Amino acid sequence: MMKQKTYEKEAAFFSPYAMRSECTRGRLKEEPPCSMRTDFQRDRDRIIYSKSFLRLKNKTQVFFAPDGDHYMSRLTHTLDVSQIARSIARCLSLNEDLAEAIALGHDLGHTPFGHVGERVLDKLSPTGFRHSEQSLRVVDCLEKDGAGLNLTYEVRDGILNHPSHGAPCTLEGAAVSLADRIAYINHDIEDAIRAGFLRAEELPPHAVEVFGRDTSARINTAITDIYEESEGKPYVRMSEARQTALDELRAFMFEHVYEHANKLIQENAERMLEALYNYFYARPEQLPALYLPTAETDVSRAVCDYLSSMTDRYAINVFLKLFVPREGSV
């Protein structure tokens, strides 16, 4: 079988710390195996063809409805994370298919309007809201009209634990967690400069000296450093010096960009999502059939499921339909 050849290549060339495809802990529900693809390859394909993945193209990364075609969306960010994670996995002889599947699925549960949306739902929901947990809920419970994608344990674990505070059970999951930070910091810098919120010469001098002056140099430096620090080791991490510089860049972006860029639009997005949450919380019967509350899903969770599934444009359209008077309406 073609899949057997993949198993043989993995056995011959993978690091002893890599996750081999034939050693997966399996799926939530047993199903017949594929003769051609490994389970991680099947997971990657299921994510790519999911509706949640398609919607990422119309979800904000940082800048809302920018005047330009070259700003990052949640989809382009996801593809960027996938590329960086695959590069890390490849140079460390890890399972590239597993890293790719985790990367492609890591933001499926993200809200419209970027982290502004996540912050609003976290504030309003009694149980809180984290996009990593929602991404797992999407692949487990919401995709395929409620049947879920039935992904492997390792992919599900990597999706849940991709934030910096997470502890993935595989090195491939750790590679995605690092790739996520490398991707969003560097390309958010690029977008902020393009939007006029930041000048390149304002970046922290020490971080620029350590990583480089442009996106390509910074990403190359990061991957090279991870390789030199982690090759042949039971972990995936940066050197202390480079990690400190990356943290410095991240702190700079939060202080100068994330909390200030498009402030008025952020406030409008917050008010819009809060109004939508309160409307559907008071009228759960008006939720689409897939998102109606059940014995396992209370009203707040059902509303969060629906709102987090929205693209920016869809959320705006629903708000306009519900709250903005139209000509001829009474």
C-alpha cells in the first residue's frame, strides 16, 4: 500500500522524538482506514475542505476592512503558520503532515474582528471564551452539520494547546505553537507599517539587531535558531537570547499597535458583537438550527458558537438586519 511506504520512510528518516503516523492514539470514533493516506494526511484534508476553514478568508487578523489587497486575513495567517511549522518540522525530521494539520486547524474557532471579538465573548460568556478551545469544539462538534471532523488525538491536542501557555503532547504541536508566534508578530509588523501605524525605525533596536530588519530575515533567523537549539533534542524551542528578543517584539506590538490601531473601529466591533450576543441570548429560538441550545449546550455556549462562526462581513450584515431601520420598515 502507498501508506505503508510512508510508514517506512518515517521509520527510516524521522527523529526518535517525532510522532510517527502509525503510532497515533486514534480518533474519537473508529472508522475504516484509508489505504493511501495516513491519518494525519486525512486530517489535513478534512480541515482544508471544511466550511470553517473557508470562512477564515473573511475574518480579521489585525486590521478591519483595510483599504488594500495585501493585508493578512485569518486565512493568510493560517497558511503562514503552516508554512513556518512545516519548515521547522522538516529541518528537525519531525512529522510534517501532523504539523501541517495542526497549523491549518489552529484558528478555526476564531471570532470575527480578530482578538477584539474573542475579548468580547470572553467577557460576556459566564464560562469564558478562548479561541483555541473553540477551535477544538469546531472540529469535534460543529463541523459537518454537527457530526464533527473526527480528527486524531494528536491533531486535536495541538489545536487546543497552540497558545503560548499550552503544553502540546507532540513536538509537532510545539512547532506550531512557535510558528504561530513567529508568523503573527512578523506579519503584523508588516501590516502595521503598510497601514501607517508604525515606522520600521521605531522597532526595538535590540530585537532588530537580533532578528533582522525585514520579515524574511526575521523568519529565517527564527527557524535557524530553533534548528540549532533543538536538533536531536526532545523539545522544540528557541535559544534564550532569541526568545527574549521575540518577546520584546511582541510586547512592543501590544503597546504600540494591537491596543491602538483602528481604535474607533475596535470599539464599534465591540458594541456590535455585544449587541448580537445580548439579542440572541434573549431569543435563542432565533439561532440557526445548528446552533440551537441542547441538553449539552447552554444558551451562552450556543450563542458563542454562532457568533464565533461568523465572518466580519456576515456579523455586520446580521447586525444591520436586526438593529438598523430600513426603508419601509415599521
